[in-house]
Amino acid sequence: MVNLVVIQKPLLHGLMHMAGTKQYAVEVEPGTVISFWVPSETIKRKPKKGEYLSPADVVKPSKTAVVLVHGFATEGVVTWLFQVGALTKKYAVYVPDLVFFGGSTSTRDERSPAFQAECLVMGLRKLGVEKCTIVGFSYGGMVAFKMGELYPEFVHAIVISGSILAMTDSLSHDTLHSLGFSSSKELLLPTNLKGLKALHSVAMYRKFWFPDRFHKDFLEVMFTNRKERAELLEGLIVSNKDETIPSFSQRIHMLWGEKDRIFKVELAQKLKEKLGENATVECIKKAGHLVHLERPCIYNRCLKQFLASLHKMGAKK
């Protein structure tokens, strides 16, 4: 029987092509390959079948680079489909798949957000990117924070939706308890229809109905590499006593769903206080954790306003 999610992929990819991006694999180091959606205008030579995109195949983007980093439940194109077309006219948009998602793999043993950040930066540099703004959702937000912390010269600004700096053991316990889950694996790596429906229920403010067939097919396609992803979840947790607040030089804009049940807006407000004057919070009403999918038009407007403000600040300097 045909998988309903699989047959929609050509449509999704077609929309990405119409938005001016194409998908390529980049070998960031031996054994580690990252899949990227790349601005078409930066490709000067298409690699042959079976080859990876190399620095010799690309040119430096002529527009400001914006990198969209997905969350834990899906790959990049599914997470950011509604944002790419809204941004590509003015920005060079890059959409990666994190390691063990989509077409990205690695033989390395590391499983931390810092490892994901390192891989993305290596890959983006091979694509000719010298500086960029990172937009991170959920798990991708933790990776975005790490990129800003570890590579301040590379990351110009950070936009975060539904995420935190790090998942401490107490925050993990409190969040899961409030949602009625016993572990992050039970929440984020569902094994059956009931678990996937529960994840969708807590992630969305509006209750959309999907047939069981769609849930089943989504579960089959999107939740691959289960062993490695379970290890990624384990690599997220840090002890309360080891939690630190980095000193970020970048502007950080937190764009939140007002009804987010996974990372409540109060967490964003507290995080703003910890990060200081460079951080701002903006809430979107009638939206939950999946704010960029539930209210894409408003989300895109807010995101573009922030990106435009960065340009204005740069012009004044």
C-alpha cells in the first residue's frame, strides 16, 4: 500500500524548488554527511550522481544568509515549508537536516547539541557561508544556541521558537510530568498511533483531525534511526549544577506560541531575564509549540520584521 507521507514528498520538494532552493549532500568530514536545501543561485556546478557538493561547486551567497534548523519530530523541509518561500526573495535560505534526520548521517559517537552545531557550521562554511542568522525550533533551538555560543564570529543573530538553552534534569522532569509523559523518549519517539496522536495533541493549540492511516504512515517515515535519536535525547540532559548561562554577543529574538504547552511562554520570559538586554520575546496568540505551522503568516511577518531590524542596525553602524 502506498505511504501517504512518501507520495507527498515530491510535492514538498517541488515547492522548495519553486522557492529557489535545491537539495544537496555535503560531506563535512569523513563519515559525516549533512543534507542541505541550498539557494539555487549559489550553485555554479552540479555534482555528478553519487558525489557530494563541495566548496568548488558553490559561490558565496550574495544575500544575507538565514539558516532554518528543525525540531525533533521531523526533518527540515517538513518543519519549514511555510517559511522558505516567504524568505527567499530577500535572503539566502539554507535548510539542513540535523544528523540522524532526513538524509544526514554520521559514524561519530557524539550525540550532544554541540556536536550538531559543529556539523552545521562545518557544512555551511563548505557552502560558502561566512556569517548567518540562525532560526531554531525546539531541539533545533538548542542547537542554534550552541552555534551562537561556540561560533560567535559565524552567527550574527539567533531566533528561537519553543526552546531553551539546555534541558536540565529538573526541567525535563517537570515538563514531562506536566504533560503526562514518563520520559522524553515516550514523548518524542512514539512507537504507535496513540503515542503520535498524544505528541500532536500537546504540540498544537488547535486540534486538527488526521486519519489513522496518515498517522501510521507519518510514524513509519519520520521516526527512523530510533537508536541514534534515543541517544540524542540522552545527550540533551545536563545536571542542574552544570547549567551555565553563556554570554551571547548576538541579538536573540524568542518568537513563541502563546499557548505552548511543552515550553511555556513563562520559560521564554525567564530566559530573557537571564540573557539580558540583547534578548527579546514576542508571543503569537492562538498558537502552541508548532507556532510556525499553526500561524505561518503571522510567524513569517514577525520573523521578517526582526530580520529587517538587523539590517537597519547594520546600516546605522
